[in-house]
Amino acid sequence: MGSSVRKAVGLATIFFAPQIATYLLAGTTYAGVALATSLVTAGITLVGSSVLGSAMTPQASDIGGSEAYAGQKLQTQKTNTAPVPILYGYNRSAGNIVFQETNAYNNADDSTKGYNRSYWGVYVIAGHDINDFISVKADDNSLTESASGIWYDSGRDKVFVKAQYLSSNTNVTALSFPTSSSATATGSTIGLSSAVIPANTYILLVHQIFDATNNLNTKFANITFKTQGKKIKTFTNSSTISSSTSYSYNPANIIYDLLVNALAVTDSEIDIESFYNAQQDCITNSWYCHIALIQQANIQSIISDVLATCRGQLHHCEGQWRLKIDTKSQTSVRTLDNDDIIANSLNISMKGNQDIANKLIFKFVNVNDDYQADQKVVESSTLQTLDGQTIEKILDVKGVTDEGQASELAEIALNTMRYSEDSSGNRLNQTPLICNFGTSVKHADLEIGDVITISHDLLDRDRKFMILSMETDQSGFLLITAREYAETHYKDSSGTYLI
């Protein structure tokens, strides 16, 4: 192997905006390669519409998601061209081999046959320190942790793993590899080649003994592990960001960490009150995010993935980033009547039943099924009879690992697309109203995610709407698009709140 190891290591390629280069790659050049050159621009002026199940006009998508989901990355691989992963929350994943060699250290080689060998590897598992390293598997065998902090295969005693965080650049020759369940030796003692492992990486030092004589451990074991991921800052109250970091899987805190570290957003550009309120909404609803950022995606897509775990909306207004959660029992911030809405600008519509789903397939990673891909199906036979067919929609939400959370998000998504309510709050098999209207600069302080009340001659009664988008021009004219807001969206068919 070469004399140095590139910093861009990980489980799969992630493309970020250039501002994230110093966050993941530390602005470092290894082997004469400028590592940030593969990154692409992904500027963000608005990240929103991750509100699953928005029944919207044909010009806007009704739900976020894709048609395929492979679950967590659970296969060790070898590459030195992909960026390091970022781990938030509790995850099971596999590392990336950035250094490997074999030799006959400590008489592992049978001199008469010549095919028993010791294998040594450095696997990178994260581009940051982690809160806790919980467990390790070699293939399907759970390893045991010794008093020396070395994980080993107690049955065969042929696989040894040691976890370590590197705060500075470290040569492989100076790393202490496990030679048994209780002993280590430096790379130089073992006779390994010189290679630099960059700073700010959490690594596994792996030793496998290939015993062909006894036909044991004759292939590379797939090393997987469970971790509590990155420590991040949280919101102490509506005006204070914690000065220290702690382990958190709250979506609001993860989004804050991505903004600050991935997009170089300063604390003065964060609306702390909105993030604190979102943090509390996530706690109240038990909506959490456990995600390994190892997929190929730009930063906007990554933030959207996190928003999807909590029905979040993120937008930039008056020089600050603001976060809101689409949740139950929201208070209307303002009533707009005929005088507030520009004459002849109000347009009210709804999607036809056959345009939207009556069956949702919510894909997620199930922590109770060894982190395998799973799905939660929510459907309505009543709606299917009404529509005359079954219309499926797939929600592919990374970061959700709890079946209960998946069920809640799926049902709320279907409700938000398909149901409205009467003046008494009873559920109606009628898609929510969508309205577009113009208003003056008087209401420029309204924000995406705000719930407003519209009192207008075209409506049969005062109705609540959630603002989905706002556009303006230099004249101060505001064009607002909003979706009807109803408490039935957050309830099951019996009228009991889901959250």
C-alpha cells in the first residue's frame, strides 16, 4: 500500500457543498491529492416541503420519498475515495478498509505449509469522535469485549478488534493493534508498512488469524458494529444553545449541527426559539432520527432526510434559519379576511381522489430486526372502494428505526393527503383544500409552517390553513400557498390522537 492514506474515506460517496470540505476533509491533502476537489455545489436558500403527506396542487409534490431503499450499509468495503461517514444516533453499520497487510507475525505462519497468516487492517467508521462503541460482529458471530477493551471471538479466538479515536494524524506504525484478547503491539513491532491515518477519524484496528491448517477463519470476516454516534450541541431553552456537546438523536439538534458544521452557518443566523420549540415537539411526539450519512447525496437532500423523520420544515427568513414541526394542536397566528386578500387573487382547489394514494408503504430500518430494511403499510379499504382502485405511494424515510414512529408518520401522511373535517371536527372523506392568494407587505412577517385562519366569502366558514410556500417581488406583493390544517390529520379513525 502507498505511504499515505487519503482522508476521503467512508462507506459510500456523499457530495456536499464546498463549505463542508473543511468539516469532513479538514482541508488536508494526502498523497498529493487535493481531497475537496470532488465536491459539488449544493447551495440552500430554502429547505422545506419535507412535510410528508401534503395534499398539494399538481404543481407541487405531495410527499417526499423515493422508490427504493436498501437499509443500512452492513458490508465492509475497501475504498479510499469516498468521504468519511457521519453517524447520528444509534446505528449499526460497517467500516471502510483504508489499510491492510498480511504477514507471519508471532509464528502465525506454519513454516512447513506456509499458508497460515495474520491479517492486519485499519477500518474507518466515522469522521468524528463517537459517544459510545457498543458491540461488534464478525460475520454473524458476536464478539466479546475483554477487560483490555479488545473485542474477540471467544469461540475460535481468531478475530480481534480494537476501537480508537485519532485526534491527530497517526502513522500505522505507531498504532497499537490487538494481537490477542488481552495484548497489543505497535505496527512497527508487527512489521507493518508506514502509512498515515488522518486526524478526526474513529477507527477499528482489526487482526484476523487465517488458520488453513484447521480450516478456520479462511476468509475475511465482515466486521459490523453498533455505535452511539456524534456528540452535538442542543438547545437549553428558547434563547440558549448549550456550550458543550452531548449525545443526541433529536432531529432539531441534528439539523442544527448540519447547518453549523456543513454550511458554516453561525449561531447568530439560527432562530434559537424556533429550534428549541422544534426540539421539544420532537420529544413530545417521540420522533427521533438515527441516521448514518453514508449515502450519495448533496447536503440539501441530507437535511431533507432528517426533516422527514419529524415532519419538519426549514426555511431562511430575515437572515435566520428557522425550523418548525408540522404537529397537532397548533394555534393560528393570524386571521386574514377579505380586506387582507387582494381582490380576485384567492384560488381554492383540491386534488381529486384518484390523483393521490389510498395506500402508503413506509420504508424504514427496523432496529428490532437487526437493522434490516422493513416497511409499514397503512391503507384504507374505505378509500380504496371510494376510488375504485388501490393507489400505492412509497415513502422512503432514512433515519427512522422505530416501528411505532414509522406507523405514526405513515398514518399522519395518509390522513393529511386524504381527509378533511367538518365544523365540528368530524373526519370527512374529502381531500384538504389548497389555497393560493395574494396579500400585501403588511403580512410579510408570516412564515412557512405558520398556521393561519382565512375568513373569506368564498369559504363556507373560517378555516385553518398551513403555509407551504411564500413568494414575493420587489413591489412587496406576496403570493401564499397553503394547505388546510385539521386536527383529524393527527388522529386515527376512532378520533384518538396518534401523537
